[in-house]
Amino acid sequence: MDANTETTSIPQYETTVFTLKPDNFGPNRATLLHARTTKKSNLYKAVLYLHGYNDYFFQDHVCNRFLDFGYDFFALDMHKCGRSIISPEQDQYRHYCTDMHEYDEEISLSIEHMNKQAEEYANKKFALIGHSTVDLVLNVENIRRAAGMLGQHVTLCPIEKATHDVFLSKKPVREQAFKCMFQWLENLEREWIKDV
């Protein structure tokens, strides 16, 4: 059974709509979803999920996994995408942008919002997940060769039979990807705790 047909609970999302600066096509907005983990800790952990160019957030099963792992989950539908499309007229310009910096305003507003959600915590850590369904072509061998140049703490986790969106792959493949990612996050959290 794949992610599209697997039964998954729909997280309880809070929605925040940001009014953005208008562009040549008119007004813009961005929509931030927030689901809260029920696991409490002295360290506030949250992830911001950013979708790809021709996309929007729809992967509830990914959100659920982060909630189970003790992370608050935020997902941003960027302007002219998904929940942020304002009108049928604007729909014809769906996902249109001429410069990636156009997204700076809504990403900054999202991070500010995340900080406000974590005000009561002395210690907080945020992680970003970038995803692309259409606009990014990855060459696994080139990534493997270049990874060693990124720094001392690099983790390579080859996932056999994964689709481009690994978390929409068949369940055994997806589970392997989640396991690898959360092991990486556990290692990162140990580093975070040393800093506290």
C-alpha cells in the first residue's frame, strides 16, 4: 500500500494566513499550517516544511511522524500555491515567480511565527525540510561524491527503490527513509543538548 492509499490520521492544524506585499498580478498571501506535538520536553523542537515549485503541502503522514518524534510541525503553502491561491483569476498564475527571493518574506514571517510559538521555552531548535516534486533533478552519484565536501558531520543514507519524493514511496522504502532521518535528528539533538 502506498502513501496515497494508506489510512493516516489527519493532524489538527492551526492555520495562519500572512498578507504579503502585492506583485504585478495583485495581492498575495501565504498560509502556514501548525500541528502541535503532545510530547513535552525542556527543549522546544519544531520543523518547517517547505514545498517545491509546483507543489503545496499535503503529506499528513510526514507531519504525523514528526509529531510522534516530539516536534511541532509547520508547513508553508507559499504564495500562489495550494491554500494560498486567492482567486480563480490568480489561479492562472499558480506557482509563478521570477526570483526565488520572492519567498523570503513568507519564510521570514513563518520563522518569526515559530519563534513566538516557542516564547515560553529557554531552549528551542528549528529544522527546515525542503522538498521538491517537480523542479529538482538529483543525480545520486554526484551527491555521494560531493557530500564529503560539506563538512565533518555528513550522513549518507542510500534508500533503494525510493521515488523522487521519498516519503511518498512504497511503505517499506518510506519507513527506511523515516528511520534514517530520525536517527540523524537524534544525533543532532545530542549535539543540541550539549549546547544547552
